[in-house]
Amino acid sequence: MRKAGISVTTKGVFQGLPWWVTWIAIPVLVLAVFGGLIITVVGFVVELVFKLLLLVALVAGLIYLVRKFSSSSSSRGDW
């Protein structure tokens, strides 16, 4: 059964339009409408990746320091 309304595929919508509408005008409109949202999401992802890398570096440094000092003090005995 067919649903009520007009069923239009994406190719059908863009088929009669000039190339510049599909490849220039529509992306510009999308950026104009959703630009702030896109920048916010990209900024959030970049900040999240930076914080994740910082966490990994800090944990690796902590593990390195603990192993370095525990191996040098292991000759004195465990606590």
C-alpha cells in the first residue's frame, strides 16, 4: 500500500536544477541555517578529543612515575 502524500526521491527533487544549485546554493543555505550548530558540535568534539588525550597522557605519566619510583624502592621492601 502507498502512504498518503507525495513520494519524491532525492534524485527527483534535484534532477531539473542546475549544478550550481545542488553543489553551491544548497550547502551555503545549510551552513547559514545550521552553521552555529555545526560549529558548536565540532567544537565540542574537538574539546572532548583534547581532554581525552590529556587524560591518557596524565594517566600514562602517573603510571610511569609510580613504576619508576616503586622499582627503585622495591629493594627496600614492600610497605
